[in-house]
Amino acid sequence: MRVTPWKMADSGQVETAAVVAAIRASLARLTGGPRLTAVMARSVLKNWVEVPKTGVLIAKAPGGRVHGVLVMRKEPDPDAVRVVYICGQPPRSGAGAALLAELVTVSRKRGMKEIRARCNPDDPSHLGFFLDHGNFAAVGPPVQGSSMLELEVRRVLMEEPSETS
Ligand SMILES: CC(C)(COP(=O)(O)OP(=O)(O)OC[C@H]1O[C@@H](n2cnc3c(N)ncnc32)[C@H](O)[C@@H]1OP(=O)(O)O)[C@@H](O)C(=O)NCCC(=O)NCCS
């Protein structure tokens, strides 16, 4: 799985459609509701990337097929970056892990001290991915968000040995 930075403005229609399709399918899994239309999913993505200090990584299989998307944003808090959204399609194909590994590498290079995310404590894939696999820890108790129970989690990079040490 190859992970690269991605910009909506610089991307062709076919790749943008693939990125939107991955988000569209995974949002339905996240909310448990019906799929958004492609137009709505595209507008969700556009709203995310229009916010300043937001970047996107995509994960592609060797054939070039898009398998995952990560939307990240620098926090107002110094030295912290937030996972606004992450998805892997199909589930459990390694895209989420590849995206997170790249985010950790990029964040370390930029001197970020921690990565934050909000996950659903009732969703085993979130607990398995963020807490068990991703080395995140809960910050406080879960709170009711707009569409689901949300657990704020963080991974403190400065407490980890870097890859080069
Ligand atoms: C959470 C999510 C991003 C994980 O991505 P993924 O590509 O499926 O994850 P990976 O295949 O890289 O899995 C990495 C590890 O995470 C853990 N994991 C992933 N899915 C899991 C599940 N359903 N149950 C338990 N652990 C899981 C495992 O440790 C896994 O390693 P393994 O497969 O070798 O056991 C994915 O489930 C998803 O897209 N969900 C819908 C969107 C969403 O909820 N996003 C998060 C909110 S922002």
C-alpha cells in the first residue's frame, strides 16, 4: 500500500471520484445510516479541505486503486495534529494502518508532539484500530457528539522512541 499526499485541486476527475467513493462507503459504515450521494460525499470532503491547515493522505494499492483516505488538520494547540477522518476500504485491508504510519512519520518530521482523534467507543473497529493497533489512549470519558458517542484519543509521539533512535 503506497501512501501519498493528495490535493483535491490538483487531482484528476477519476482519482477524485475514487477518493470520494472511499469516503462515501466508509461514512455509511461509520454512521450506520444510508449512503450519502456521491455529490454529498464530495461536498463533505470539500468542506474538510477548505479549512486552513488541513491536508489529505491517500493509500493506493500497487495497481493504483484508492483504498484509504486520511484527512488531517493542525490543531490550534501547538505541536498537535488531528485526524479529522480516516477510512480504509475494503475494511481490514491494511490501508488504515498504512495511512496512520505515514501520518506518524510526517508528524514527527514536523516536530508534532501528539496526534489526536475522536473515535466511537461503541465501535470495535475504532477501539481495535486506534487503541490496540494505533497506540492511542483515551483522554477523559466519552461524550455525546452530533451523530455518535465520541471518545477523544491521543498518541503522544514525544514519549515514543523515534524510528531512527
Ligand atoms: C477504523 C478504520 C479506519 C480502520 O481501517 P482499516 O484499513 O480497516 O484498518 P487496517 O486493515 O489497517 O487494520 C489495522 C489494525 O487495526 C485493528 N483493526 C482494524 N479493524 C478492526 C476491527 N474491525 N476490529 C478490531 N480491530 C480492528 C487491527 O489491529 C488491525 O490489524 P490486523 O488486521 O493485522 O489485525 C476502518 O474500519 C474504517 O474505514 N471505518 C469507517 C470509517 C471510520 O469509522 N473512521 C474512523 C472515524 S474518523
